[in-house]
Amino acid sequence: MVVRIRGYFFRPSLSLASVSFAKADEPVSTPNSPARFFAPAGPLLSLSPEELEIIKKRQREREAQDALRPKPPPPPTGIFSGDIVGEQFKSYYRMENAWHEIVNSEDVYVYAGVMTFDPTGHSAVINDPLIGPGVVIIQKGRPGEPNFRGKRLDTPTAVGSMRIIAAKDNILTLQSKQGNKFSLNVQTEELTPLGSR
């Protein structure tokens, strides 16, 4: 390397004998160590009794506010339709209606409708509820809990969108847009054709 100072050119030389190295007071972390990205936790600060009392008071106030909030209504039972039917299924299905009851001490939901895609893969999207494959989805338990499970039952042929038309105990009667009727045993999860029109 050549350096120019006031019109003169110099070639500085560096001698390792004149270089001194500093030692760190603390060990240096390796390049990929989490310590390089996260600051080390310092000593815990001790809180005064007054500060602890303020924290406890704020916690009690939050708990009191939570207790005053109205509880959400319980989910409807029996056959129902409306905005809540099929929200969770996004664009995969178009749900007509649903049924909800407590069976053997657990929530059971049955959703009836039509697939908006061809399960055979011959065509990508089906937007006709009259000719699409009928579908029934059974969900047992509460979402997010370890015992939650779901099952999808398809009609053997494309009979159109399914709708729950009657419920007696744990046996549901469903009818398709084309007039085909089916019986669904909620406990055994069996969908049985009853005949058409």
C-alpha cells in the first residue's frame, strides 16, 4: 500500500512487534452463539414492599375487570345455520348448516355442505352446489384440546350440497340438493344412503 502525504509517497511498513493486543475482561462468545444476539440477563432487581403491593393491586384490578366482562353465550344446540357455519373451513367447503349437541360428555359438531374442489383431482374448482360432491364433517371435543378430533365423510357420488333436515337422538337425516337422503349415526360416524327423492 502506498500513501501520499504533501506530495511525497511513502510505503508504510507494519511490524507485529509494535502491535499490542488487548485482553477481554469477559470471555468472547462464538460467532453463532445466542449470546451474540441476546443481551445477557443482569441481576434481578429487588422490589420494595411498596412496589410489590402496587403490582398485586394492579393484578387484583385486572382480575376484577375480567370477572365483570359478560361471558360468551354457549354454542347453540340442535340444527342451526348462519354466519358461524363453515367460517373455519375457508374456501374448501361451502356449508349449508350444522348440528351441535353434547354426546358422552363432549361437544359434537356436524357440518353439512358441499366440496368446492374435486377430490378425484379431475378438476380444480367446483362452484355449483347442485353437482358438487356432498360432504359431512364431524368434530368431537373442543379445538385446541388434546382430545379434539375430526372426520370428513364424502358422499359416494356427486349428489350436490348436503343439508341436515332432522335430528333424533344421535341420528341425523340429511338431504342433498339433488334430493338424495342419508342417515348419519354420530356415534359410529357412518353415513348411509336412504334412497333418493
